Amino acid sequence: MAISHLLSSRWLAVLAATGLLLGNCSSPNTNDTESIAVAAGPDTLTNSPLRVVAQFTGPQMVGVAVAPGGKIFACFPRWDYNPVYPVAAVGPNNTLAPYPNARWCTWTDAEKNEPQQHWICPQSVFTDKSGMLWVLDPASPGLKGTVPGGPKLVKTNPQTGQVLLNISFPESVAPRKSYLNDVRIDLQNNYAYITESGTGALVVVDLKTTKSRRLLGSHPSTKAVKGLVIKAEGHPMIDAQGKPAQFNADGIALSADNAYLYYCPLTGHTLYRIKTAALRNPGLSEAQLGQQVETVGEIPASDGLEIDAANNVYLTSFEQSALLRRTPAGKIETVAKDPRLQWPDTYSFAADGNLYVANSAIHKMPSWNKGVAQPHEPFRIFKMPLPK
């Protein structure tokens, strides 16, 4: 999810000492894997269905995707940290390998003239129903504005690492203050649907032509609810200027039949949906498209969304450190509640019937703690059987 960061001098000193400042965005090419120190903490809790797949002390992880065969991928955006591998394959014993290779994971002054060939600030990884891995890169390191020519959606083959499609977004679709957040792929109609949380909008991409359109940029369904103070573990998300966090369109999910796109602003308690046919129809005006938006119902504030075959909508509830689901009848059910879920962020449903989720501890960041990062649980990837 998108977030603005205000780094204290103390935090900057820590980052400088560890070589993680955004200004030093380099990735070594000498090693194929990176071993991450594992923080202390229980692997399992007796009352939790969640099992730890991998855990890292840092850098901050936000996204997870599982390819057929069980290969796991994670993304680490260039926010406060400069990750060595912003997109990585997760290996045994908490190791990371650069994906698709070390060159893609490098971003220094030497690469500034080829922003389409490097991960700048990847935010989302997603596996489609054919098993291909997509990476969404809003290209806004430190969330300070997009790098010209950098915002992109990249399709890869997770078995070979081959880049199959590289779609660049023009500034009319991804303006400088934008932050492309999450993506879902509709193979039936050959479209991609994206939430843009920086200024609030949806983006649709015709994967045949690679043409993209920015939609609902002035509709309230894509905007944060003004004045609402969201909390995580009881901690109010208020910045150093005393302003509540205002996160726009963020969570996104595609119905099992590809007929509806579900989405929600993170700062809000309402789930929306719209027919994908309407999003694909360039003949509709913005006003006509806005009339197609449906209010599904009230939900807890949520970051990540996903939908199962029965059209249960899964919600990551950072306010409750829980995973929830909303049934088609509108009932909110608790799937898992676990204190280790410090800001559960992104889901991935695997072909083997397991649900995977990553936690990002966003509420522990300096931005929401008067400039001082707070102690947090490790960044973990969990899994559990998908509930019946």
C-alpha cells in the first residue's frame, strides 16, 4: 500500500550506517542469493492457523505471490530502505534471490537512462491463473514522485525468469504524484485492473494493445474518507504534522467469473465494486462510469483484498491484526486473528489450496511515530489452508 514518509535525523543516521539510504540505490551483482537474519519470535501459536513460511528483520516487505509448484516471490519497495533485491524469489532458510536477475534489481545513477529495465520501487507481485508472475512498479522511490518513464507493469515467466511483456504508463495515466498500488489480471478479457493510491483512481490496461486509461479519478469510491483516523493495534495513524493518514484506492480483487472488480480506499470502511465490462468500455463518460459503481457494504479498514471461488471477499484487517472474509450474504467472518499480523498487507491464493499473506508493519514506521521507527515483529510470510 502507499504511504508518505518523514524520516527523522536519527532514522537517517541509522539508514546511512547500514547503507540503506534511498540515495544509494545500488544492488550488488556478486551474489545470487541474499541471506537475511531471522528475528527471534515464535514460529507457531497454538491458537493460530497461520504458519511461518519465511521471516526477515528487514527490509520492509509488502507483497507476496505464489507460482504453481510453490515457488514464492516477494517485493520490497524502496521506501525508507534501499532493498538489495526489491523483487526476489524466496528460498529455503529465509534466503532471497534477485528476480528476474540482479540487473533488474539494480537502481543507481548509472541506470537512470533506462527506467523501464529496472525495478525502481516495486509495490505488488501477482500470479495470474496461467501461472505467470506480474510485477507492478509505481516507480516512486521514497514516495517522492514518479521517475519519468518508470511506472510499469511487467509480465514474467516465474519458471524461467523471462520477461514476456513490459507495459509503460504515460504521465497522463500515472502522474508524478501517483502510486500504482495493486493489480489483478483478467485472462478472459485480456485486461489488467490497477488501483492508484497516490491521488486516487483506477487504471485499466488492454493487454493486447498495451494501451491504458485512468478512470474514476474524481469519484468518491477511489478517495480516502476525509477526517477518518484509522488505527493499527490501537495506534492512530497520524503524521508528524498531526494530520490523519489519507490513503486512497488500495485493495483490489476480481470476482471468480471476472465480471466484477472489487476495491476500497484504505482510509475508509466501504467496499465498492464495478462491472469490468464498464471499465473496458471507452464509450462511457466519467459520469456514466461513476453511475456504474456499486456500494457493496461496510467493512473494517482493509489493505489487501482477494476473492475465492465462492466469491467470499477476503480482507486484511490491520486494525484488528486479523484476516477476515465477507460472505456473499454480507457476513464478516474472522479467518485468523494473530498478534504477529502487524499490518497484514497482501494475499496470495496458491494452487495447492493455501492462503498466503505478508505483513508490512506500516504503523511502526517513522512517519506515524513522530519520526522514530518503533520495534516491530519480523516481516513474515504466513500460510494457512484456505477455509471452506
